[in-house]
Amino acid sequence: MKRRNVVFKEQLGHQVVLFPQSIGDRIPEAHPVRLVARVVDELNLDRIMTTYKGGGTSSYHPRMLLKVLFYAYLNNIYSCRRIAKAL
């Protein structure tokens, strides 16, 4: 698969916050968001990745966007505005 010059925004799910804890440390092990993350991390996104042309500003990684959508749908949030507000 030929890679183009595509730059994605950094995923902050594992970033250490201003406090000594990371965000992941504050999420219980049995929380549904962890299941969504594991499922999406296993998906093959090659077909989606080939549609990104690159250039311009950086994009959000499709894997992160899928995690947001799946978790929103899991919580019965379907409106783009409501998803944005929840974020």
C-alpha cells in the first residue's frame, strides 16, 4: 500500500494531564469505553486510510473518530451537535 504525506493530529488518549495521573488511570477497567477502544484498535482501516490525500492541516486519525462515534452511539447520542457537546 503506497503511503501519501498524510499527517494526523496527535491522539491524546494516553497523554499525561496537568496532574500526575494520566487520563487512562481515571477510567475504571470495566468501563465500556475500554471495550470500544479495544474493538476499534483491532479493526483493519486500510481502505479508509487510502482515502486520505494528505496536505493541508493535520487530520484527526480515523481510529480516534470511530472510537468517538461508537461510544456516542453506545450512549444513544446520534446528533453531531450532541456528540460535539459531549466531547
